[in-house]
Amino acid sequence: PTSLAARNQLITESHTAAMRIKAQKLKEQGIPVVNFAAGELDIDTSEAIKTAAQNAIAQGYNKYTETLGIKKLREGIAAKITRETGVVYTAAEVGITVGAKQALYNSAMVLFESGDEVIIPSPYWVTFPAQVRLAEATPVFLDTEPCNYQIDIEQLKTLITPKTKAMIMNTPNNPTGVVYRWETLQEIAKLAIANNLWIIFDECYADLVHSPYEHYNIVKVVKEVKERTIVVNSFSKSCALTGWRIGYVCAPSLIIKAIQKMQGHMTSNVCSIAQHAVLAALEPNHNSFVENTRKLLKQRLDTALEIINTMDAVTYVVPQGAFYVFLNVKQLLGKTYHETFIADVNILAQLLLEEAHVAVVPGDAFGNGNCIRISYAISQEDISNGLQKMKDFFAKIQ
Ligand code: PLP
């Protein structure tokens, strides 16, 4: 037998990963590349979490745990989300997953099937539609660009059909940095209840919001929506723990039980050491780590915007959270750099890498071919250098 399953055709390689590989190759040739393409903080994990991991190893937590995770962690997360939403969650409504990514994948697998439609605001995090397709359902995109990347409720209403099973939402948003407003979440919750929809609510960047903006969990906004909401979160972004692969899902126990069954046959539990280690992240004294990260990111955003504001051909919506700026570079498309015609953002991103040694992610990976995404979770120096190089390069495009 030689052929692969048709499923392989449903998805393409992650663009973010492809860009990382190209940038790495240049680096290996001794060419310094400023990497705006990564989706993770450059800072190190806290000492508290590292020490907790070492203690977990020393104490011999080396065996399988319950599929859904150790009780203490599930209880800790239930207490956290109860505090954040004002709605009681128990450990039976929590599952620990291999990053938020598996939380989302599990949710898609237990909920979606052929014939289902799933609404996804666009631009979107690239994995959302990929997972919907893998579950044999159909993604239906809600274009948020005309609304400064906020959701237009009237437009959303037009997309709901009898086939609509769910909506996948991400706030603070990757790639736009937009944080959904209380009123927006309220309207979406009402629509979900009226149309019997599930809400998959990805709040991975919840801790990384720039004042005066505020993140709201949709369950806090409309309590009754809890029974149809799957909250997805992770320690990856706020605790600089991307490599540890530890996320979670908070949902009605019906969903959690289905996930337990599915995950039990896929990956079993998340690494036992990582589970014990992140207990430290739930301690009140860990808040200062997150607080400092937020402050650092705000300084970096300010630095980035100062330079971006001097670029003629670029527009953007001011990011309110997460650590990305989604730059609209439409004015540069259809122009020429030396002999190269810049037909689309992929060519622009390629040129940026080869000519300016700056790695970005082309926006069509997120469903918007007029934009590029840059991450400002890199050093202040890299931000200044990289954006100056980008500006100089853009100025040469005719
Ligand atoms: N959801 C969003 C919106 C993300 O941006 C990411 C990572 O980039 C994830 C989920 C996955 O996070 P994790 O590393 O916890 O799997």
C-alpha cells in the first residue's frame, strides 16, 4: 500500500513552522535574522515553576497520572476559573491537555462531524480551521476586517444556519491583538443560546492584556452560557512555558467525559512533571511574574509602534492584548523590488527574510492576504533593529 489517507489533503503545513525553518537556515549560514515570526515569549520560565519541576522529579512523580490530569491541578484550575467568572466550576469540569492545541483538537473531535458548520472570525489562528476540517466539518468565516477586527453581530447572524454547530472565538486575539468587548460577548452568548450553538472560547492570552483594556471570559458575561461553552486556556503564553505543553479545557462534564475517552486513546495524560510544576503557577505569588511580563510587553509594544508609525506604507489596528501586531501592507502589493514583482504577501515575506533578514508570518496563514504578523515578544533591541530594517526595505519598494 502506498497512498495516504485523503485526510492529509485537508490541511497544509503550518506557515509559522515553515518560516521558522527558513529563518533557522539563514542563521546557520551566519546571517543574523530578527525573528518576528515566533509565537512565544523570549523570556525564561519562572524559577518557581522550574523548582517545582525539579521537586516533582526528586519526589518520583514519574508514572502515568489520571488521563485528565492530577486532581490537585484540576481543582486549582477549577478554583481559578470560578474566581475569574463568578460561576462555580468543579474539578469534574476540567481536563489537562497537551497545550491549548490539544484542548481545541479534543473539543473539535468530540463535537464536530461531517455536515456541521463552525463559525470562525477571520483573521483566525491558523489551527482553528485546520482542526475543524480534520473533524470533517466546514469552517465558515466571519470577516472582521471591516470592523477593526471586532465582531459585527448583524453580520454574524447572517452566517448562522441550521447546520451551525459552534463558533470558535479567540480573545485576546492571535493575530490581531484585539480584545472582544463585554457587549460583543454578551450578544454572542445570547445568539448561542437562541440558536443552540456551542462556543469554543480560546483565552490563551487572557493574562496578556494592556491596560486600559480588559479581558472577559464569556461565562462571566452571561452565566447561562456555561452549559454550552468550552473554555480553552494554557500556561504556554503567560508563563513562558510553550515547550512544556500544558493547557486545559473547562467545560460541562458531558464534554469532559467525552474528551477523557478520546484523549485516553490518543496521548493519555500530560507529562506528570509538567503537571506538578504548574501547580506553582496557580500560587498567588506567581502573579508578579505575569505582571512583570505584561509590563515588559507593553514597553516593547510602545517601541514597536513608535517605529511602525513612521512607515508610510503600513496600517494597523492598535493591539490591546497578546503580543502581535497585524500589519496591513496592502499598499506594497503589486509593486516591485528590484526585478521582483510583489504579487502577494508570501513574496513580500520571502523578500523581507532574504533582503532585510527579518522573519514575519504572511497573513494569508490567518486568512488575510493583505497583512503580515509580527510578534513583539522579542528583545527591545531586536524590535528596534528589525523594524528599522523593515522600514528601510519597504522604502526601496517601487
Ligand atoms: N490558541 C491560540 C490562539 C494560540 O495562538 C496558540 C499558540 O500559538 C495556541 C492556542 C496553542 O497554545 P499551546 O502552546 O498551549 O498549545
